[in-house]
Amino acid sequence: MEKTKSIRVLVVDDEFFIRKLAERELALPGREVTTADNAVQAMKLAAKQDFDVVLLDVRLPDGNGIRLLEHFRENLADVEVIMITGYSEVDSAVEAMKMGAYDYVTKPFSLDRMNMLIDRAYQRKLMQRELRQLRRRKGGEIMHRIIGSSSAMRHVEYLVDKVAPTEAPVLITGESGVGKNVVVNVLHSRSLRADMPLIIKNCGSFNKDLLRSELFGYCKGAFTGAEHSQEGVLAQADKGTIFFDEVGELPLEVQAMLLRVFESQKYRRVGDREERSVDVRFLFATNRDLSVEVEEGRFHEALYHRLNVFSIAIPPLRERKEDIPTLLEHFLEKLYPDRPPYRMSKRAKECMIAYDWPGNVRELRNVIERGIILAENDLITAKCLPLDIADSPEEGECCALPTLAQHERQYILRVMEHTGHNRTKAAGILGIGRKTLYRKLQSFGVV
């Protein structure tokens, strides 16, 4: 941490009195205060030197303070901006807070409060820098990262960067296979809890009869077979992060219990009279529309509003096909890192791009792994791809009649989508066993 370095403060205000006050009262030992009376001058100063904290008036004679805020956030590394506003402009200051301002003060402001805000803003800047250095130190490992250059994935990356260092709960939504788990791992690795455990639990895999015990733990003798006390996943995640995948699968009564933990950070083991405290950050994911689940009485409304503080929607692969070449390159290189990467023929790439990927990135990865197994001379050709992908028409090309296997695949996937990916319901509609359906989904590469 750079404790001995002076804090560089830029004050942008068109009032002469404010600038002189800042130069006289805010330039404490360990601080350098520079002033500007308009937006153009402020941008010129920021282009020549770096600033740690900016005090920025909402109204400037030659520009809008909120637009200047965007400029500083984009061009000054980890800068923290404190907005200065009149009482009539508080709405503008609140808008600035949503855009990343650290805080705002109204005129006339207290010097003690301003000095405190500058120090706190600077500490936050250092925290962000240390977090980035921590990520770099972990750079020798193959870390989870968000792959894709589409505008949609750049927006996802932006949201992750913003929310990761906070303690806010995050709800990640998207179809099966879009990469929700990858986003969770990136969120945790960029958080202030990165060195603490990340506990991942799929809510659909919980044993319904033992769900409370798995979540909260239990005391010896709490039920038949409880021969010794056992901690639950909440205790395992203490001081770290817990990720509930497919949170929509939780029974309503357990949702109510989870809401209480959310609000109080306290829980009680099964069979225990005493409450325990826990310090965890919550992340959630679902492929369902939870607002619809709430309307239909299948999801606790209060829990939905509590976990939907900050949501990140990951679009399906068919809506961001420009990411497919990057994903192909990534998997060809990373699936077998100890050898030269496999290559893919031009026609194979065209087929991969033309295909709609109902199983999203997970399906794409499985197809590449299959192609690697079938590759000759390290080259994956269209012959190495599943028939329904190899037959994907190029733009403007007529589609050949689909095979019976292709018809079956399309029909099963449509039924899965119709049932909200509920395998039990889908198996009933299809007239096959749940295990048979699972095997078929495995063969499609969507499990």
C-alpha cells in the first residue's frame, strides 16, 4: 500500500471561493491539491498527470459534471470522484452515484466531512489497486475468465468488475450452459474474499429430506442416525462466498429460512437451541424467470427482491455468434494445454458459427472435445462434428432434410425448453424414463 505517497486531489469548480478554500484547507500534509475552473482545463490537467480523488461540481460553465465524471472514470486509473452540488441538484448527484461517483456533498459543505471523504475515497482506490495486484499474482494459474468480445459480453465484464469488490448479493440469469458458473468464479476471484472459500451448491441436487441439515448443519441426536454433530454449507462458507446454483429449485419453506439468514447473518443448526452468526457473501444463479415463479407462487417474493439487488443476465450463444471464433480458439488451446493446440478447418468453423447452440457454451465445449478425439493430424474437420452441426447451412444455403436423429434431438430440446428444463416433466411428455432422457441429453452435450 502506498502510504508515503501524497494523495493527488483535483478540485473542479467555477467558484473562485471554493477553489481557494480547497487550496488552503484541503491541502493537508500528504496531499497535493490542484484546481480547475472549467471542464476543458480539468481534462487537460488529467491528461498530463494522474489524480487519486476528484472533487467535481455538477454544473460547470462549459460542460456537464456528470459527463466529465464519465471521462475521469474512463481515463484515470481507479480514480474516485466526489460530486459537489447545490441543494436543488441533489437528483443529479444521485444519478452520478449510480454512474460510479464515490459520494456527493452539498454546498456549503463541512471541511471536516470533505476531509474524511477524501481519505476514505483514497483508501478505496488503494483497495482496488491491491485487488488488481492480487489478481496478477495469481496470473500463473489458469484462472477463470470471461471469454468473448461481443458488446453483450463486454457489458457482462463491466458489471462483474463493478460489483465484485462489493458485498452485494448477485443474481446471475441465463439459459443452461451459457457460463453462469464461470461468471461466479470470476466474481469471487475479483472480490475482497478471494482468499477465502467459494462454496458451490446446486439447489437441484440437495436431498429434499436432508436439505435443512445440509444447509445449516445439525447437532448430535437431532434425528435418527445423527450420531455426531455436523456443520452445514453455511459454516463451510464463513468469511467467504456461497453460490446457490439453480436457486429456483429450493422448496418454499427453505427459501423462507434462507431469507432470514440473508437479513440477519444468523442461523440455527437442526436440533440446536442457540443461534450462530455467519459472515458470507451470497451469489445466485437460475435459468428460470424468478419474477414469473413469484407470480405463480413457487418462489418467495421477499427473497426474490432481496437477492435481486444486482443482476447479471448472460445472453445465449445464438445471440452473440461473434464470440464463437474466440471461444473455439480458447477451447482448442486450453483443453489439452500440454501439447500444441489443435486446428479447425474453415468448413468446420463455418458449421460451428451457423449452428444455433441450444446447449450454449457447454455444448460447444463438448463438441470441440469430441472433435479433438476424432481429429486426424491435429485437424478438426466437418467430419469430426455431430451430424446436426456438420449439416448446418451456410447463410443463403438450402438446408438438407434432417435425419431421424436430428428430429429426435430437436424435439427433445424443445420439450425441455417448454418445461423450463424440468427433466421429470419432460420425460413424462416424451413418454420415456428420466434416466433415458438424461442419457440422451448427455449424448447431445447439454448436461
